[in-house]
Amino acid sequence: MQSLDIISVNLWQIIISLANLLILLLLVKKFLFKPVNNMLAKRQAELDSKYNAANEAKANALRDENYWKEKRQSVDSEADSIIKKASDNAKLRGDRIIEEAKDKADGIVRQAQLEAELEMKKASEGIKREIVDISAALAEKMLSREINVDDHRALIDSAIEKIGDDNDANE
């Protein structure tokens, strides 16, 4: 039979291989594992800080949005109150202008009525003067001559015609 040297187990070789593996494991742990863990921890811290900054920016944006919404609402309500106030002032001013116009129109109408009454009085006085003048002229004619009934009638008719002609001329 042949020897089993090919399959034999060498204990010293196994111990040396295990020692090599153990040394290699310690070296990897010391030189690679800690730096990789440190680098991963730094990256995680950096990501956490970025997430915190993003959350803080989002909170600031929401706060600013609420502030500007409130500001816009207050400005809108203030604008509405200014418009209402201006509208009320315009209405009051319009009412005042209409009232003043009515007062002026009433004054003009009163003035026209007074002027018309004055003109009527003047016309009436003028007619009275004319009647007095005609009566005086008629009396003068009567006194200057003796009048019979026919002459008396003719004088009255001519006086009436003269009054009528003067009234037509005045109108």
C-alpha cells in the first residue's frame, strides 16, 4: 500500500496557519477596522447634521410662511378698511355737494321769486302812475271845457283804449 503522506495532517503547519490568521486579523482590526468605523461615524454625523439643518430650514420656512400669511391677511383687512373709509368719505362729500347745490338752487329760486315780485310791484306802480296821469289828463280836459254825455263817453273810451294800448306795449 502506498503511504498516506499526501493526505497527512501536519500539526505544525496548522498552528502556523492559525497564528498567521490571528496576526492578520489583529492587523486588519488595528489598521483597517477602526479607521473604517471612524470614517463611517463621521459620515453618519455629517448626514445627521444635514438632516437637522434641513429640518430646521423647513421649520423656519413654515414659520415664515405663517408670518407672511398673517401679514397679508392684516394688510388685506387694512386695505378693506381704508377702501371702506374712502368710500364713506366720498359718499359724505357727495351728499354735502348735493346739499350745497340744493341750497344754491333754492337761493336762486327765492332770488328769482323776489325779483319777479319786485318787477310785478314796479309794473303795478307803473300802471297806477299811468292811471293817475290819465286821470289827471282826463280831469284837465274836463275842466278846460264843458263836457256833455257824448263827450264824456268818448273821453272814457279813449282813456280805456290808451290804457289797453299802454298795457300791450309793456307786455
